[in-house]
Amino acid sequence: MSGRALFRGARLALHLACGMLLAIPYPHLTQRRQRRLLKFWSRRLLSILNVGIRVEGTQPARGENACLIVANHISWLDIFVLNAIQPTRFIAKSEVRDWPLIGWLCRRTGTIFIERAIRHDAAAVNRRVAALLEQGICVSLFPEGTSTDGRQVGHFHSALIQPAIDAHVRLCPIALRYLDGDGNLSDAPAYIGEMTLFGSIWRILRSPRFDALLVFTPALATAVENRRVLARTAQEAIAQVLESAAMPLPQSASNTQMLPTAATPS
């Protein structure tokens, strides 16, 4: 076993323990303090795992109205990568609720769980999400419903996009990919096939540093579109970004913003 990986694992365990303590008062904090704490904790997690963050495109400005964020899905790590940049409430599959520690943390931070096999559950989730959006709270989801290796984007299911239309908020597609030190796609965080959560965490702990690249594509107005058109448009926007992954992205790319992961609350 790698001594460095074990050291990272020990730091990760301490960080999760700290997260459990912070999660106790979390539901009682103001929305502003919740976002600050979630962003800080997620960035520290990425720092421990030796994962960098790179951002392209225009992020929603602080103080703007709520939006529904949709992204392609590669790993359990995606949630914390997105929260490190744009803290939101997440819609996740019900299985996440039962994950050791991470599931409990997700419950305490207000993650919305959905039973995909139960049709009427989507309607209940949509009502809850629409209410959050109307309150000015941003929500994120992965419309593919499953994770991929990040080389292409799967079909976007449109059912959970309906709340953006009902609440009259923008749909914000984000393309997500992970890059190694040479700017090539990294498979280290991919959570696919029969891989277990612990197996995925150990693989990341043993991996050399890699970066998460988030590309913010133009936000989509929802007032005059139906959810299927919106889902297809968002999927195509993300697919165009992922198609460019075949070419290495230089570290010095002028339109890429490198963000520190060892952040302090601000």
C-alpha cells in the first residue's frame, strides 16, 4: 500500500469526522452561511484528495436569481466539485442516502432523494424543487441518471427539468470532465460498472493529482420551451464541450481560471 495514499486517507477520515460535527447545526444556519460552509468544506475535501479545480465560461453572478443546474455525471466526486464552485441543493438517487457517512452528510445538507423506479416520486420531487427555486435557492441534478467515463454524455431525461419551467428560472448546463497533469482525460474518478464507493475512494487516494474542469455553457431561458427541448439543448451544449476532450488542454489556456481548493471561509 502507498504510504502517501494512507496519509491522505487518514486526513480524509478526519475531514469527514469534522463534517459530521458541522452537519449537526447546518440545517439551522442561514442560507448564506450554509453556502459558505458547504463551499469551504468541499474545497478542503478536494485539497485532501489532491484534486484541483479549473473553470471556464461565465458563472452565475452572486446575488442573481435561482437557477437549475444540470451537468454530466462521472463520479460521486462531482457533487463536491460543483459545491466547491456553486453551492446548491442536489437531487440524487435514493441509493446515495444509504452510503456510509457521505449519505448522512448529504441528508443533513438538504439533498433531495428520488426513487427513480417510482413514477409518482418524480412529481413529488418536482414540486419540492419548484418551491426551492421560487425561494431563490439553486438546485443541481444529473439528468443522465447514471455515471459515465466522461468521454461522452448520455441521454438527458427531461422529467426533473420541469421545475425550472414552473418556477420561471434559467437552466444552466455545466460540462464536467477530469484532466490529468498533461491535460488528457483522467479515468481516476470515474465511478462506473461494478466499482464500490470504497474502491473508488481508494483509487482516487492512490492517483496522482488531477483537475476537475467545469465549463459553464450559456444559460437557457425556460419561458417559451418545453422540458424535452430544454433537455436536448442542454445535452447538446455539454456534448460539444466533451467532444473537445480528445485534444489535450494546456495548463496555460488563457480562458481557464485555476481556483485554489485549500480555501478559507469567505
